[in-house]
Amino acid sequence: MNFFSEKQRIFKHLHGCLAPILAPILAPILAVGLIGCETYNAPPDVTLVQPAGGAFVQGQALTLRFSEAIDPSSLTISVWPTERGTRRIPLSQTVQALASSCTTSKTSCTAVGLSVNKNAETAEIMLDEEIGRPGIPMVLEVSDGLTDTQGNSTGVSRFFDFQLRPGEGTSDVDVEFDNGIYILSATVTKPMPAIITLVTDIKVLPSGELALVGVKGQPIGDAEKATRDPAEIEVTATEAGFAIFAKGRVLVQEDGKRLLETDAFDIVLPVLGMILRLNGVRLFADISHSTETGYDRINGTLTYENLTLINGTRETHVDGSSTALIADFVPVELRPAGHATVCGDLCGAVIGICNPPEDFPSETMCE
């Protein structure tokens, strides 16, 4: 037992009848060593503000919010491709920044505009047309060394997944899409790490109307928790299972690029005896044809307006954020048994949380 825990234990016993006698005597003795202690002044924290509707729109500024006023000269940002990842050590050692070490100096970066507001508690980021193209998943880095007005500095960089969506897409062309089962994967890090793996049936009509149903998948045996290999994933057919339902659309841009976006929905998933609820979830992603698999691949972001962790009667609320998502098509012969289908069994093998909306799917989706 250390000195401070011992001090607390002794003072608890002073609440009895001897407290009036012993407390004045022991207090000065137990206080020895406390002289000179200072309150810890934490360095500033930073968050990427999630916009209304969960989508960063092309041509609009991204906003950083600081936990306290900062020294504007200490703010340095970089923009990376999503392949970098959001961990301190890059997932790829060969990935290069799209814009590196940008500051409030106009000459530091030509592709990124960075400005700090007057009270130094927020900053705005404007991306040029080349970097700020819609549908491209990216990572924003706020470099270490961010300093408050008292000189307290961060020792590590902060990373944020983000993606821009277009203002609008074309609607006069038929949408092509590989309908079927996909393994969708994303990871939430706060307030506790949670890997989301969904065996997901996605159906898109030529009009662009989209519907999807996903059920929780889990690794088989000793497979990695974050595996996306369908041969290593099975549907969670226990009380820990859950299903999600979403509607949306696929937009086709003038250059032929296909962009997926969903309306808001919630994800409720059991985690270690607790309930993690992601509210106002939206998916925004680029759809591309994978030369590796010969099928469509979905690469983008999962955003949520806020998050609630429920532990018995206690609830912890966390502001919204975004995280990278990826989904790969699964050939028929590799599809995990017990998956759900948009135009069939909406729950599949799930016996946990499965509450299909009354209007899901739409009347036109399964005609």
C-alpha cells in the first residue's frame, strides 16, 4: 500500500469518536510530503466536429474543436490517404501524405487552407478541388506539439477518418452494382474499442435505391478479431448477435464514380456484458471494381452523431465521430451460413437484437 492510500485509510477511521482528538494531531504529520505538489495541467485535446447529417460536403470547411485555447502557431495538420490508418504507426510504410505539415501560414500548403478563430478554440480547414474530391476516404492528422496558452504541449498526434460527399449526383443513368453478400468491417475506439464485423446483404436497384441488412459476424476459432476473410467468419447465432437495417442510395457522378450513402440508422451491440449504442449512423463510401476479386469493393467511412455505453443503470455519452469502413463482396460458395437477406429472412440466424423497421424494405425493392 502506498503513502497516499494509507493516508486515506487512516482518515476513514478518524470518523469515529477519536476523530476530534486525533485528527488535529495526525493531519500535519500525514500532510508531510504534499508541500510543493502542483495540479496537473493537461495539454489541449482536439476533436473533428461532425457536421449536421453526419456528412462532410465537398466545398465546405472541416472544423476542429480544441478543449481550450491554443497557440495558433503550434497547430500543424496533414492529410493522408485512408491506407495510412489512424494509429501512430502507419498501416502502410509506403503511403505518402496528400498534404504535409500544413500550418496557418498561407505559404506552407497550397492545397490546404487553415485558419484559427479569434478565441483560438476552433480552427477551419479548407481543401482544394484536387484533395477535396468526393468519395475518397482520407485521414486527417493533427500533429504532436499542439500547445495551449500556458505552454502545455501534446506528445502524440491525433488522427481522424473523414470523407467528403458531393452536393448532388446524377440521376439519369442506371446504376450498376454487384448485389449480394459483403463482409463490412469498421472499428470504434471510444469509449472502448469495438470491432464491428457485419455479414451484409446489399441490394441496389438501377434507380440507385439501396437497402441493406447486416448481421454480426465473429471470427472462427483462432482467426484474428478483425479478419475480413469470409472463410474465417461465422454469423453470431447467440444472444450476443444483432442485426442492422438501412436504406440509402448510390449516386453516379459525371465522371462515372459511384458513391454510396445511407440514411441515418442506429446500431445496438452487446460488448462485454454492456450495450454500445451508436446513434445516427450513416455510411458514406466509394464503390470501385476490384481487380483482385473481380467484384465491387466499398471503401469509405462510418459516421455517428453520438454514442451511448450502457452498463446496467449507468450511461456514458460520447460525442459523434467517424471511422473507416471497408466491405468486400463474398462469392456464393463462401457466404457464411445464417446470413440475412433484404428480400427474404431479415434476421437470419440472429437470436439476439433484431428489430426490422416496419417499412423495410421498401415496396419497390423486392418487386
